[in-house]
Amino acid sequence: MFEHDALDIAQRASTGALPPRSRVDELVAHAHERYAGLDDGEVADYIPVLAAADPVRFGLSVVSVGGSLHEAGDVDVAFSIQSISKAFVFALVCEELGHEAVHERVGVNNTGLAFNSLIAMELNGGSPMNPMVNAGAIATTALLPAASAEQRWARVQRGLSRFAGRELTLDETVYRSEAETNHRNRAIGKLLQSYGRLDPDPIETVDVYTRQCALSVTAHDLAVMGATLADGGVNPVTGEQVVSAEVCRDTLTVLASCGMYERSGEWLFEIGLPAKSGVSGGIVAVSPGKGAVGAYSPRLDAAGNSVRGQRACAYLSRSLGLNLFASVRGGASEPSEAPEPSEASEASEPEESHV
């Protein structure tokens, strides 16, 4: 584990602001129009129920830390959260157990292998490596304090609902479909147990994990959840402090390095945002201090990431100034979201992403 002597120094943050409201609305609408006709990729079919998703669906939502909404397309269409749940369960566990304990038990390094790989654990002495792959996510879910699997599930559902600002419900059809086919995850649970990385019953833990992935959300929900991480853990809709600012920092760091699976480096290079994807077609991308993008489109690339969602995030990252690594001479920036000026500032057309 990396050790340093600066933990007693207060964490500062340096962030900007979104462009004026009307300009954000315009760019979100343009991003949606630009990529709505893109037909690359395939709908996931290894979970039978996901294969029935309508490939035409495309929703795009931006929620600022101030709570303003900018949306286009199918933002209210429900889909299962899938692996995006990993980010928010990780945050809940970090809030309960702290930075050091989760780092030691789960890890934070990218495996460079597929999200459901068993080889990654075998090559690393049983370490799940990070909480954004299945092994790490199952180990993370197991760490959430509870007296039983049912209590653990209740805590997961309640916690993710607080991030979304509304009660999230289980999609029973998705849950049953996944529970009937999650043999590999059950094997991962058993392997974690054999390495001493899982204390609760592995089959019960995998069942809780399967349920958390089957929670029903929308692109709007994802944007609200991401904006909560962007604003130091305060939900921009409800005003509730869901987790601490320190937990948000830890969560966003892991998302930046591991959130897009083996494409995480390319994503960070091209788009420059902490993000998490799910095989149902959702993506949440977070710009600290500004807000978050929630996208839904079920056509996926070979790594399991939404094709339209990636392109839209790339567009908005450039045009809204979301990229964490963007640098301009003299600190120049566009006017902020509020107050609304009489004329929205102009932004140049972003170049096409190659993600």
C-alpha cells in the first residue's frame, strides 16, 4: 500500500462551473441528436432478459451540483443499474469502514483483464484488486455491516435510493434472469472465500450482489447519483448528505482508474472523467464540483460499454469543460451556470471521440 505523511493536511479542491443553463440545454440536445442514429455495437445477451432491450432507446441527462436538469431523449426509461451499482455500494462501505480498511481488503488497482475474470485473483494471491470488477464488488458488498443477507440487501437498496433521491425498486424479472445464470459469480464468491476474502456465506453474498445489479434506474437517476458524488456527497435534489466528501474523493479516484474496465485508460485519455458503465447500457460520468452525466443506450462495444453513451460523454466533456485534465492559458473559463446571461456564450464544436 502507498504510504505518505500528508494525511493530516486538509484536502482542498479546485473546480469550476458549468456554462450558462441555456447553453447546457443546447449542448445536451445537440449531443443527443448527433448520436441518436449511431447503430454500432450490440445489445448484451449473456443475461437473457437484457437481450430484449430496445436498441433504439437513448437518454441523456446532465444534473449540476446546484440541482439544475438538462435532458434529452429517453431519460425516464427504466433499466437495471447493473455494474454501476458497484460505485455506490463502494461509497457506502467506505463511509462505514473507512479508507484504509476497504483499501486493504479489496484493493484499488486495475486488473487489465475482463470484469468477470478469475485469473486476475489467482495471479494476485486472491486479491480482488479493485471494487469495480465482479470479484471486488462481491467482496465490497460483503463488507457492508449487517446481521443477515436480507439486512445487507435492505442497506444496499436504501443507500442507493438516497443517492438517487427517490426509492429505487428491484426489477424482479432481471433479478430472476440473472440469478438463474450467475454461475460464474457464484464461483467467484467461492474463490474469494477460499482466499479468506469473504466472511459471509458466498452464495448469499452473491445473491445480494445480484439484487443490487437488478435495481431499476433511469438516465436521470444516474445523473443525480453522479452529481451527489460531484458535490461532496450532498444530493443536489434532496439536499441530504449521503456520504462524506472524503468518500466521494475515494470513489471518484477508483472510477477514474477502473470504472470502464480494461478501457479505463483509454476513457480517461479521451474523456477525462471518473465514470462507471453497466451492461444494460447505462453510464454515469462525474465532474467534481460541476455535476454529472447520466446516459442510457443499450448497444455496447466489446468491453461492455454503451457506444452512444460514450460518444455523448465525450462530446459533453469537451463542450461543457468537464475534463479533469483540460488546461487553458491563464485560467480562462466561460461564464458560470448562474446568473443566466442575456446571450449564451458560444462554444466550438468538439472533435469526434475515438472511444
